[in-house]
Amino acid sequence: MTVEPIREAYSFVCLHCGHAWEGSYEIQHSIDANGTTRSDYYVRGMRQPSPLTQNTCRICHRTTIRVLRSGRVAAARPLFD
């Protein structure tokens, strides 16, 4: 059984170098014959590992990532320009 896909967005911050970014995913939930639920993540139609469990900083390539709710990166602005 397959459930209608949903869209989720997350903010990410690397705890090593401080780089921050946001990502939007289409999540397809399905339930197999044994009743096990599975979640598959897609970006532009291509399947990706879960950003909640497998994520790497694009700058320093470390995996110490903090996941935040969507919009946290865009909301961060310097106090002075």
C-alpha cells in the first residue's frame, strides 16, 4: 500500500564549520505486506538517503549536522550590514 507523497522542508547547520542550508524533499510513505512502514525521500525525482539520518556538509564534508525546522536558515540575518 502506498500513501500520497508529502513535501517537507528542513534547515541544516553543520556543527563543525557553521555552514547552513535548506532542503526540500518529497517523501513517499509505503507499507509492505508485513505492515512495515517505509519512507523514501526524493529530490527532483531522484531517490535520496534520509536527510534526517544521513547528511553531509557540502563545505567541510563532516556529518555532524543539526536538523532544524524549515525557514530557520532564511530567518538568520546579520544585525548590521
